[in-house]
Amino acid sequence: MEGDPTLRLRIFDLNCWAIRYLSKRRQERIRLIGEMLRRETFDLVLLQEVWSEQDYSDLKAKLGSCYSFSHYFRSGVIGSGLCVFSRFPILDTLLYQYSLNGYPYMLQHGDWFCGKSVGLVLAWGSQPLRPPPPPFCQLHAEYSREKDAYLPHRLVQAWELAQFIRHTSKAADVVLLGGDLNMHPEDVGIRLLRGWTGLRDAFAEATCFEGCEDGCTLIPNNCFTVKAELLPFPLGIRIDYILYKAISGFTVKCEELKTTMGTAPGMDIPFSDHEAVMATLHIQRQGEAAGATLGTAELTLADVVTEARTEVGVGLRAAQRQRYSTGRMAVLALLLLLLQAAAALGALMGLAAGQPFPKLSFSLLAFLAIGILLLATGLHLFHTMEVKMLQGTEEQMRMALRALHQRP
């Protein structure tokens, strides 16, 4: 590699909250986002929750030659919502869907139907450095800070994301990660992700910051946020991130980090219920190559992995109880159907001669039993898969802990 190549990379990251027929003033906000991206000169635009492919197509048409390359990641029932716009050629893409994505019967949340994923984009092949693969993603939402039923699933996703980054970035010089991680900076999932991958937080490392206090991306004065959920956090919360690290003989510095602050310029509405995060990264070649390192001291990292494994174990035991309950319900429904079949057979053979057979009640009870049997069987299968995924992650964490403790 010749010379001293440098690259200033401007990144725009936004959770768009664009659900067709449900999101408030969606088309107007998509138009505002497109106009902003045309005015600015970002190198890479990472968007989440663009669940309407028509919105993606509209943005693509509006941006035109400003961002010559783009990709929309498809997964789940209604889609991952992930899309990327780039000023540099996109050479390849990869989508990994997390093994656990919430519960299909929690219709009011809908995370399971999205197929939450991490998307990998391989770009900048013409630059004088090995392409930095920028993954971007969205993890399962929290919904309740006090009773977080989805914490084990989100930790599984954080672990899979960390493993995904470690195994796909070995040939790169620089790794970038952007997205809505749905975790506070001090949460165990963020500490696990950063500690296991060595990623650095652009907000903490930025030379210059401009935006919401403490870098918050979900703020109370946003007209689209649920104010009750932010009552314990008067300034808001920071759950959207741009993370990065250099691997082989490069340095990365965050020169500037910005967030949007409420309403769009000249408008009475913001771009989304989340504030956008914008970072300028300075990438420079150094003299000696440096291998990838873990982000924290190994003893501290072992504590983080232990804490995460404990939470996954709690989720595993809850999943096992749910599997047992749904299995028992399926067995009871099956027994009820067998009793009804025996009663019907007895009536047909004349064992109940002279007594009227309640066909309507019998049929309704049979349909109810069949419905319960199908529902309980489906839930039992789902929770069986959940148990296996949680067991697999707990085993991986156990092996990781053993490796950490065995290192000299």
C-alpha cells in the first residue's frame, strides 16, 4: 500500500419510524428526510424502520445522483426496515437475521414480524484501503425499563451481533457500526458488544459535539415520543449509536458528532421519533499494523460476559416454564378431544339410546378444543426453539468465559 491514504467519512444514521398506514405524517417526514440528505454531503446513510419499500423507492428517486448506490434489506413478514445509501460503490451485501426476535403473539409490539437483523455492506473498493464493512442494525425494543421481558432476547441479539462483527471484519482495516441498538450506554448489552468487539463510541470519542444534551436520541420534547416512557429520564435517552474501530495499521478519530434537535428546519414536526446521529470520521494509515484487540481488560470483560450469561439464564428458565405450560395445555386439549371422540362413538353405537345428543354444543366444544390444541402446539414449538436458542447462546458464553480465564 503506497502513500499515506486518509479518508474523511461522513455518516448519517436515523431510525425513520416509517410504518405504512400507522406512522404519523409518514410521507411528509420521508420527503423532509430526502430533502435533508440532498442538501448534505454524507458519504454513507444508514436508515432503520423504513418498513415500506415504496418509501425506500421514493427516497431513492428523490436522492438520484447524490447517492448513486443503495440497497434495501428484506427479511421477516413486514421487512427488516434497513436500507443504505452510499456515494461509493456497494460491492456486496449480507443480511443476518437474529435467532430470537421477540414473540409472535405480542402483536402490539410487532418485533417478531420485522425479522430484526444486521445488514453488512461492502463498499469503497476504489479507496486505498481494504474496504471497511459497515454493519448497521436494529435490536429488539425495550418497551418497559422496569419489567423488561425482552432483555434475554436483546442480549442474544447483542451477542450474535458481536460475533457477526468479529467474524466478518477480520479482513478489513476499519469497522463501522451504526443503528438503533435500543440499549442505554451503561446497559449490559452495550458493554458486552463493545467489550467483545473493541468498538469505540463516537459520542464518547468525538472531538466536537453538537446536539441534544448527553447525546440523547429519544427526547421528551419530540412530538412523536411516548412521554410516559421517558418520565424517569427528563433529558431523554441515548439508544442510537455510531461505533467504530481500526484493525490493521489504521487510526480512526471522530472529528465531529451531531444530532438533530427536535423539529426539522422550518417545520413543525421532526424527521422521526428518534433524533438522527451524524458523524465525521477521520481514517488514516499508520506505520505499523496492529491486530484486533478486545475493548476492555479481560477480567472486566469476563464480568460483563458473566452478567450477560446470568440474564440469558433467567430468560432460559422463563422459556422452559412457558414451554411446559403450553405443552400441558396441548395435552389437555388433546385429552378433551379424545373424550369427545369416545362420547360420539358411544352415541353412534347406541349406548346412549333414548337420550338426545347435543350436536351443536358438542360441535362447538370440539372446535374450541381443536383451536386450543393448534394454538398450544404452535406456542410449544415456538418456546422449544426459544429454549434451544437461549441454551446455545448460554453455552457460547460459557465457552467464551473459559477462554478468557485460561488466557495467560
